[in-house]
Amino acid sequence: IPVDEFDLVIFGGTGDLARRKILPGLYRRFRSGQMPEGARIIGAARADQDSAAYRKMIQDAIEEFVPEKSRDSESIAEFIKLLEYIPIDATGEGGWKELAAMVRKEVVKAFYFSVGPSLFGDLAERLHKYGIADDQSRLVVEKPFGRDLDSAKALNAVLAQHFDESQIYRIDHYLGKETVQNLMAVRFGNILFEPLWNSQYVDHIQITAAETVAVGSRGAYYDKSGAMRDMVQNHLMQLLCLIAMEPPNEFEPDAVRDEKLKVIRALDPVAQSDIVRGQYSGNADGPSYVEEAENPDSKTECFVAMKVNISNWRWKGTPIYLRTGKRLRARESEIAVVFKDPPHSIFGEQDGRRGNVLVIRLQPNEGMNLRVTIKEPGPGGMRLMEVPLDMSFAEALGPDAEDVPDAYERLIMDVIRGNQTLFMRGDEVEAAWAWTDPIIKGWTERGDKPKLYDPGSSGPEDALMLLHKDGRRWREIK
Ligand code: NAD
């Protein structure tokens, strides 16, 4: 889908996120011919430098963060010609007049707030005061969107002073992943799945986002948030919404977001006995969580597993288990829909049949597979075995597999197109915090200390028990 000519201003354009994700993503779109003639990208940040220095900085970033196969020096040289830089002070007046003079009136204008949320208000106000933004301009804001309901409401209120909800694009990069959108295509583009997509046929759902990395040097910062705020309230909740929502009547931003919001509002409060929190211990390969957090008494979790129930007609009785953590055995994110067994087995008890599971894999190797039972080939009688029906993108796309757009490049292009479907609406974010707040308050008031787990494991023992006591088991992280 073509995009219009645009001016994209990236506040925080010299930061880690801009250099690692935003600009490499834009470059990849440029290289694949998606960037219109006359597109312009303006970095605005604190560093006092000129556009030439900025172009060099971004050239280096592209060389560092875009795989060699997906870049070439000719297109990099062309791409960086689109870049300009303005030193700006978000909380003062320096640089704003220059920015106002530079941004064009007649093109799509997008402002990416790749800075801490404490600056959102200052930026929104100055964009307005200097006549840079108009009622067609778009704002892109990064996570974290608040740390509880009150702070999220305050951020929404600050943005709402100068911008309408239809102009605000709250990024959750999980929503930009190819597989996540494919989940909607599979659910709503086929007749096969939707009739089975309910508590009558689905035993339970598991959503896992396992990381191998530790909190490392970000430990002290991370310790103020924890896995519930950093991963569950946003990314896992978004996945849960997409997997559980009713079919929207059209694939339009508010139709989709209305359905997601209904799911969040239907979530039951979670009993503390249905939550397991963890912290990794140290070993020869690295320090423990509390050491990295520089807080020996830390009660912040870097692992959380929980059982979630949705009180509506479709899902009553089908639990959704969420799990995420750092320094686990493998880097793996997936959603697994585990179907019930057939009502009666005509083959008697057989080991080979383990039931249908639809796995939607976000990383690594984005793709989906459906586990089905077939007859073991050969003359050995009616013996059953399981095989995956594999829908892996890497295979389907062949040598172009690497060119599956990264989540950020897709989302930024959606901003320019003015499509909010894959962005969180303000009321969604608030509803998610309204559900999360009492859970966090519960364990904070009890003063619970997270359980220790071995680095490289799949989390604390108690997390296994969470499913065992329901007669279920987690899929292996491998
Ligand atoms: P960073 O510290 O690397 O960069 C911050 C940027 O903001 C710099 O360009 C700096 O010049 C600019 N800045 C700071 N104060 C300013 C001021 N007063 N006026 C003008 N510019 C100012 O931060 P980052 O890691 O790039 O993160 C940016 C935002 O994105 C944060 O809100 C962060 O939580 C969020 N985020 C980052 C990541 C990531 O992977 N880095 C991931 C998700 C969300």
C-alpha cells in the first residue's frame, strides 16, 4: 500500500531505540521501495550536532543493526540524504523555532516521542505552541505507558490537551509482528478454526514470552517495574486480547480495539494463589537478579506465571496461562491453543495421540503449526502418531524470508498511512492497568518475595505446579 509524502520528526532521534530499531526499520522500508519521494526524517534530540553528523551516526547504526544481507552502501547513502537534525530542548525553548521552520505544512506530519514519558507533556505542548502540529498530525508514543492506572490516566490526559485520540499511536511492537497479524488472518479468514474457538473445544491456552537475557546493566531501572508491568500489562495482554476477542465486524481500528477492550473488561481478578513470581539466582555465567538490581532485598519479579480466567460465554471454564521471564532456557515467544481430546477414542489408549495444539510462534522463526494425529505409516497396524502441519514463514517465503518486515518498520508505515488498528487505544491501556493494579497491590501488601529459579531453567518449580494442580503441563521451553 503506497504511503504519502511525509515529515517524520523523531524526538530522541539519537537514543538507543532510534538507532537500534526506528531508523534501521525506516531504512529497510526505503530499500524495499516503500518510501515515497519527498519523505523526510528529522532527528531532534539534546545532542548539539548538525545534520551531517547525524547522517553519519545513523549510517553507523544501520551498519551495526541491519544484517549485511539486507543492506548495501548505495542505498544507505541515498537513505541518509532524507535525514536532517535539529538540537532541541524538550523542556525549554531552544530549537523549536528552527523545527517549526523546517516542518512542511502540506505533507503528512508524524512526531515520534522516543523519549521518556515525563517529556510527553512538554513536547505535546510545544508542538502546539509553535504551530508545528495540526489536527491531522500524528503522535507516536513508546512504552512504558504509565506504571499504574493513575499515571496512565495522567499521560492520556496530557496528550489529550493538544491531540485527539485519533491522532495518537501507542506502540506495542508485539502487535507489529507478522505472526500476530497472521493470527487474525487464520482465525477470521478460515472456516476451520472459529467454530472450535471456545471453551467447548479449547482446553486451555498458554502464552509464553521467555527471554535468555538477564536484566544486566538495566537492573536498577528494571527493579522499579518488574515483569508484570514490563511484559504482562502490555505485550501478553495484547496477545491475550487477539486470541480471545470476538470477531470484529470489519478489520478497522475501532472495530478491532472495541473487541480487545471487551476481553480486558471480562478478565477476572487473579487470586494470589494463581500467580508465581520469580527471580533468577546467580551462577558461574552471571550474577543473580538481586545483584544486578543492586538491591539485595528486592521483591520485584523478573519472572511471572499466572492463570487468568475470562468471564464471558465463549471462554468461561477455559483458563489462559501466561508466563514470561528473563534468563530462561531459551528465547521463545509463542501462543499455544490446546484443544480438548475427542470425546471418545476408537483406538483405545495409545501413546502416539496427544491431541491438537495450534502453536503461533512469535520468535524465533515466526510461524504457526497445528499438531494433528495421523496413522503411523507402514504395515504395523493402526498405530497413531502426531505430526505438525507447518506454516513457517521462512519456508513459505524462501530466500526472501529475511525480508519479513520487522515489527517497527510495519508500525511506522502504518502511522504514515493513518491506520491505528495495530496501536493501543487509551481506554485499552487504562483497562489493562485497572486489571493489573490490584494484582500488583496484592503481592506488594503481602510483602511476598519472589521464588528463586536457576538461570537457564524454565522458571521456579512452583510455576510448574500452577498447571500440575489443574492436571496440565506447560509446553517445554527449548
Ligand atoms: P535513550 O536514553 O537512549 O535516548 C533518549 C533520547 O532522548 C536521546 O536522544 C536524548 O537526546 C533525548 N532526550 C532526553 N531528554 C531530552 C530533552 N530534555 N530534550 C530533548 N531530547 C531529550 O532512550 P531510549 O532507550 O532510546 O528510549 C527512548 C524511549 O523509548 C523511552 O521512553 C524508553 O522507555 C522507550 N523504549 C525503549 C526501548 C529500547 O529498546 N531502547 C524499548 C521500548 C521502549
